[in-house]
Amino acid sequence: MVMCYIAITKTTKGYIEISLVIGLDVRDSELLKTLQATLGLGRVSGPVKNKDGTTMVKWIINRTDLQEVLFPLFIYHSIFFIMFSLLCHL
């Protein structure tokens, strides 16, 4: 099971925090840890048990990392639109 969403939360200081969250089955946790270590973006959290009983691991990437690293990387390699279409079909 793949889960991908944009989380918008309010911090304790009253600021708005925006993050991209990519969740995969716990069996794929090494993939998320490798991506996080290679790109140096975000943090891997979990495992977390879902309501349906599955266990997930999440890679949480904050707005700054998205804006300054990941999106420019997509644009530089001309894969932004490929990733956008993949995210829309999940």
C-alpha cells in the first residue's frame, strides 16, 4: 500500500507547517531510509499501525527541503511533470 499526501498543520507557536508525506509498507522501510540518507531530505518515522491493521513507515519532507532541494532537482532533470502525473494517479 502506498500513501502520499501533503500535510498542513499548525505548530505550537501558531505557524503553519507544510510537509510532503510518503508512506509505504513496513517491508519497504529500507527504501525510504536509503532515499532519505542519499538525498539528505526529511525524516523517516514509524512504524505506525493504520486503522485497517497495516503497518506503515512514513518519509516526511518539510516545505523548505521541498522548495530548496527536491523541486529544483525535479526541474533540473525534467522529471517534475512525470512525478506530478504519478502522484495524481496514486
